[in-house]
Amino acid sequence: MTNLDYHFLVSELQPMVGGHLGKIYELSQNVFRFKVRADKEYNFIAELGLRAHLSKFIVESPQSPSNFAMLLRKYLDNAQIVGISQENDDRVFAITLKKKEEFHLIFEMFAKGNLVLTNLEGKIIGAYKAEVSKTRTIKNSEIYVPLPNKNRLGELPKKEPALHLIEGKIVGFSSTPTEKFPNSEKKAYLSVCEMADEYYGAAVLGRVGNAADDPIGNSQKDALKDETNAPSRKIEFILKQQISALKKFEGELEEYQNAGNFVYGNFELIEKVLKIARELKRQKAADKDIEKAIMGQLGLKATVGGANVVLELPDPTPTNDAENESLEINTPSE
């Protein structure tokens, strides 16, 4: 997402101002989810260095919060959101929160991204990633210093969020009119959040849909959870996995049982084949000569290769379309 995308995003997040921050989750490395209670409940996703948007798709939260999530909860649990702003027209935005004192939660969305918590004076309380460079130092008790931004926003174009699809597959997105995706079909959205939620739910997570009217595809909808149905969907998914595994094991069991019965039913014949093969191998006979001997003495077609013998055995209850059974046996030297 660009600095222009974040400009529009900050505008769309304004309904959260006045609301209260609920649980904070670190879903995976660099990925955070924030629950906000305002005029309704919002689920805000930020993947540092890549994307930030409201989301209707809820990924299952970890059972135990990370150390950094615990730090944020300690200071920000139930804090009131008093402001959301973009910083320096950059890919940086800050959420200002207030409890007994005021805090700034700063989202750096450039490069590999970072998430920094400061007090009202800008002193760093905690940072997701420590940084020491010629330009600045990001670590506890230091004063947060934003990087300068030369790419300032000028006259703002009209906001027209859209996904771009070619042959039903998502190839990109744009927040404003663009010629970047020639010959693509546009799917328009009312907000950058909706557009980004659909795009990153499909393209980034690797399950791009095949139809323009369903860009994230059924497989992605199964992988992500609508929070209202999350428990039932989780149970259904686990049940499907268990049924699939059971069918696989049942099939393997039947296969092994059939193989065992087949060997047992032809035990005497196999013993005769082994006797012929071992005797001739002791005499250093060629594989072709062993095959001829098995055919001559037992009337069975065999293919010999090293220590292996593959027999073609007639079906004991043949039908018009029955095929011969194949049995592979090993002839180790005595």
C-alpha cells in the first residue's frame, strides 16, 4: 500500500475515534489484530510493512498472547481512541489513545515495518523491532523520531478503490483511477478497506479466486473465519479432516488385508517359485532362463529382475472382463 492508500485509510478509520480499544493479538510475525468498540465492533488488521485495513475475515487468534501483545494490552486495554492521523504524508499513521495518560501507537508501514508505543512526550515505551542507525534509534526510553519524507502528497486524485482482474484472476488493486493494469476488468469498492480486505485475503494469502464476482474464492473463505460462525466452521473443518483421514486408513487397511489373503492363498505356489529361482540363481543362471524355467515347470508367466520376481496369476473366479492378478516376491539368497 502507498502513502496515498494510507491517506484514504486514515479517513475511513475516523468512525473508530471515540471508541475503545479491546483485545490486541499478534496473529503471526508482523501481523496484528485490534478489536475496537465504537458505534459497532471493528476488527482492524495491520501487517507491518505491507497492509492495514478493517477486515470482515477473522483469522483464529493464538491461544497465548505474545510478549509484545501483552505489553500493548498492559497500557492500552480499554483505552479510548482520541485521534487517528497520517504522519508526514508517509506510510506512517498513529492512533492516539487515552486512559489516565495519553499514548501514541505508531504504525510504520514502509520497508519491513514497525509498531512503536510512546507516551505523550514521544518517549518510547516499547517497540516491536529495535533499530539503531545513523538516522535514529528506536528502543525503550528513547524519543521517537520519524524519518523525513520527500514524497509528500500533492493535489489528491479522486478516490475510486478497485480490484483489477484478468480472466477472473486478481492482478492488483488501486485506490484511484489508473492505467497500470491495461485490459483488466475492474471490480469497484466503496472503500479502500473493503478493497484491501478482499485483495490481501486472496492474493497475499495465496488463494486467488477464479470469478470476478468472488475474488477471494471458496477455498479462501474456508480458510478465513467469519467471526460469527468461527466455532461451527472450526468444528466442521476438523470433522472433514478426520473423515478424510479415516477413509484413507480404511482403504489402506483393506489393501493390506487383500494382499495378505492373496499371499496366504498362494503360499504353496510361491514356495515352488522361490525354490526354482533360488536354485537357478545359485547356478548363476540369467534372469531370462529363470523366467523360462518357471513357465516350463509351473506354467506361470514371470518377470525376474535381480532379487525380485513378478508373477502373473490367473484370477481364481474369472469373468469375461477379469484381469490377471500380479504378485511381486523377493528371492534373497540363502
